[in-house]
Amino acid sequence: MQPVDFTTLVAVRHELINHSLPARLEQVYQVDRFTVSLALRTITGRSWLTISWHPQAARIHVGDAPPRSPDTFTFSQQLWHQLGGLALCEVAIVKPWERVLDLQFCQRPGDPVLWHLYVEVQGQYSNAVLVNEQGDIVTAAHQVSATQSSVRPIQTGDAYQLPPSSTQSMPSLEEGFDRWHERLALVPTVLKKLLVKNYRGLSSALTLELLNRAGLASDRLSETLSDDEWRSLFDSWQAWHKCLEANTFMPMMTTSGYRLLGESSGAGISIQTILNDYYGGGLSRQQFDQVRHQLKMRLKLLLGKLHTKQNGFQARLGESDRADEIRGKADLLMAHLNDWELGMTEIVLMDFETGLPMRIPLAPDRNAVQNAQTLYKQHQKFKRSRDAVIPLLMEVKTEIDYLQQVETALTQMEDYRSGLDLTAIEDMRDELIQQGYLAGSRYQVELDPAQVSSLKTVRQATARVKSGIKSSIKSGTKSKKPIVDKADLSSQPRRYQSPSGYEILIGRNNRQNDFLTFRMAGDYDLWFHTQEIPGSHALLRLPAGSVPDEADLRAVADLAAYYSQARQSEQVPVVYTQPKHVYKPKGSKPGMAIYKQETVIWGRPQWGLKIVDPI
């Protein structure tokens, strides 16, 4: 992703000073191990300041409110303990051309500064460090020991030092063309690396923007530029400096990221909004791809093992089908004891029922009765094996059906489109964790031993985690209506509209399927599902007294067929019935249901693609 450079920090600081300061700190919430959000109250309202030290997306900007989930991080707790209720009175750049902001907190505006929160936006070395008025480090988002870095360790109690400065030259508006040209033309290189190598405070994205404004290709060599092209690049360089000094930025989104020196059409867009959308969406997309890949690989492994187990049970079941045949041979042998002779390895007798000859193998060291007893024992063994294998085979088939249902829902989310996709796929991961197919939990204690003052802190944090897990993971469903609360449903189902204007809801995962079917469905609604094919639950919401048209039923059937395992088929059988005729078997897994009094209608998956106007 595009890194936050010095120019972006200047633009963010300018907007913060003009629109968010002074502000009182009302809440501190750590979203994950790389991001913390500060709730700031001004005279115009409340906003959330996002501070992230993520290696690929370090940033600071006003963003969305954090989700409501347990906060078990000690860094946020210590920030709130020291800064809670204080006023954010200043955001300062600590050093020219360095990507470090100093958030200064005091009792009230105009009072002496009590605390400094240094936000270091420096790629993989990004950090957030809280420093008291004496200059000592009180806590840090990422502590660095002396063994990890002998140049700049960051430990609680140490004196805070700014990151080492770059050895490159500092850009200056006063620098003339001749000195600037001499510096850049000294060592020929491609233009996209030329400015970054010679001056501090520039990023690749800003360099490309300056080259684009000068009308130069980024892959050209500097030695091929004419005098006019050098002048054009210098004019672009000077225009950038003037924007920095006057804070006249025009941020705008691009296809590959964002830029700050846009045309007038981009004026009026807040840099805070752009950063929030760009980095929030980019990180969510990365997380979505990671979770999707994890689930895909895990499901592939689990289904492979289950299919192997199923084949083994079916083979044993096929062998047990010979039990009746073996008993028939034993009965036949007992009825013809007089035909047995000493030393026989087999005997051919006429079958009682078919009248056809039946060949019976014999052990030559045993008499006829002993051979018949051996066959009876084999019959009993195969019979016991059948009785034992059948429930095991049914259990394996149930697991396969459930995991195929999850796999189908996962396949339907091929690309990340919005935050709903991320929350839906995280619900699927949590469900597999709850069902025992995945290890771990989304609620993990993130404690740095250097930040923990006593064992009591660890116990309290662990207790909060356990409490959060208990409240978010419900017990297995044991009745017609499983325990699925709306508060647990962090994602939302897909919404469409039928030709008559009725609402159509499609579950994105098993949790949503259960919620739609057993909690949301009303007495007048209709429930749809592909017949004996894994797929999403679909619900046609109908007001009291309404009767859907054939086109409405067809639209829901097409959507149910499209969001199923049979998406590539021409036609798919879809059943629909009233929700009161849909039941949850006791002890069944999420998303599994049985139904009765159904009507079959044929759905066309390709027509589901034509419904392009979801609500």
C-alpha cells in the first residue's frame, strides 16, 4: 500500500489543528495490536482519531468508530490511565522533514504540557510512544530492547529519543535551479528513484505525482532529459514546496491510491476521509484474503480426510453386506454334513433358494461342523461391523454436508467488496473455531511483559477475554430455535428486491442462515433453499395479507440457486415453504435445517446474476 509520507502528515496535521483542536480525550480503544483509536470531544461533536503503527499501513487520521469487542491490550489501558480526561491541545511536527508527530496533552488549553504522545510513521519501524513531561518513556506500542536495537532501544523508564535523522539533503524552496540540477544530475538514474535518493521526506507516490505534473515518464533516465524538461520538473518541485508552505492541498483518490496535489475538482475532500477509506479498505481486503485462504485450505484438508474416512466406512459396509451370504453358506454346509470328506478344501452344494451350485471354501484341517462354525462367526463379525459402521458413516456424512455448506458460502465470497464481506468471513472463522475445526480465537490476550506492572493486570485481562468469549460464543443449538442473537450477528445478510418490491434476504454464512430462518422469519414470509444441495437460506419478506406473484417466487428461487453449490448448473431444484415448517434438529450444526410441506420450483442460477440492484 502507498505509505504515508511527510506531505501527507503535514496535510493531516493542518486539518486536525483546524477542525479537531482543542479536544478532550473521552475514550481510548485499541482495535488490534497495531491500531488504537482516541475519542476526541470538541465543541462541534465527537470524533475518533486513528493511530496505527502497522508495518504496511502506519498512519494517523480521523476515522470510523472502532467495533464493539473486548479490548484486552495494556497499551490502550495505560494511555487511558494517563491521558483520560485531558485536552489534546497541540499536534506538532517535531523535526523538519521527519515523519513524527507530537500529540501534546494538558489539563486545559493554555496550560503547561503534561504528556507527549509521539506518533512515528516510519514504515516497519513505526511506533507510538507516550512520554511524560520529564521526557521519560511511560509506555510504547512496540517496545524495543537493547538486544533488538543498539542504536535506539525503546523501553519503559528510558529517556525518549527521536528516530535517527536521514542523511539525505533537506528540500528547500530557496534552493536555486542550478544547485538543484547539479545535485540530481550528478549520478544518472531512472527518474522514479532520482528525487527519493537525493532528498528526504519524499515517497515513491509523491515522486510519481511530481513527474506526472511535469509530463515526464517515470522510467526515463535522468541523463536523457533536455533543459526544458529539467525546468518543467523544477517547476513541479517548486509548486509542491509552495503547497507545503501554504497548506493548499487538494487531496483526491486515484485508481492506485491517493494524491494531495490534485486538480481543482478534488478540492473539498478531506484528507482524513481519504486516508480512512484507503487504508481501512486496504487492510480489510488483506485480512479478508488471509482469512479466506486460511479457511479454504482448512476446509480442503478437512473434507479430504472426511471423504477418505467415508470411503473406508463404505468399503467396510460393502464387506458387511456379505453377512447374509456367509450365513447361507454355513446353513447349507450344516444341511449337507454327510457330503463332507476328510481333506476337502472346498465343496459345491446346491443353493436352497436359487437351486444353483454354490462353492464353499473349507479349511482342510477342520471338519464340516467346525467350518460351519467359522462361517457363523464371520457372519456375526460382519453383522456387528455393520451395526457399528452405519452410525459412524452417518456422522461423517453429516460433517461433510456441514463443511460443504461452509465451503459453498466461502466460494460465494470470491472478492472483497465492503466491510460486510470481512465481518461475514470472520463469522465463518469464529463458527469453525466454535465447532472445533479451527484452533485459536479472535479474542487473544496481547500482553507485553514490560508493560505489565503486576500479575493482577494479567489476571484481569485474561478474565475479560474469557468473559468476552463466553458472551459471544453461544451454546450448541438444541431446539427448533437456536440461540442466535442479533448482537452476535456482526455482519448483515445480502438484501435484494423482488419484482413486486418485496425484500429478499440471503444469508452470507451459517450464522446468518440460522438467524434469518429461526429468528427473523415471520408468519407470512416464505423460506427458500436448494433441494438437497448446500446453499444459503433465502427469505422472502411478505406483509400480512400479501400474496407473491410468480415472478417474485422465481426471483427468490434464482437467487437461492445462484448462492448455492450448483451455481454453474442450468436449472436447480429449489424448495420453499412457510418458516413454521422449518426445523432445527437437536444437536445439529449451524446452518443445518429440515423442512416439510415444501413446494418445488426450478431456479436458474444465471438469472440470479441479472439482479444487480441489491438494497
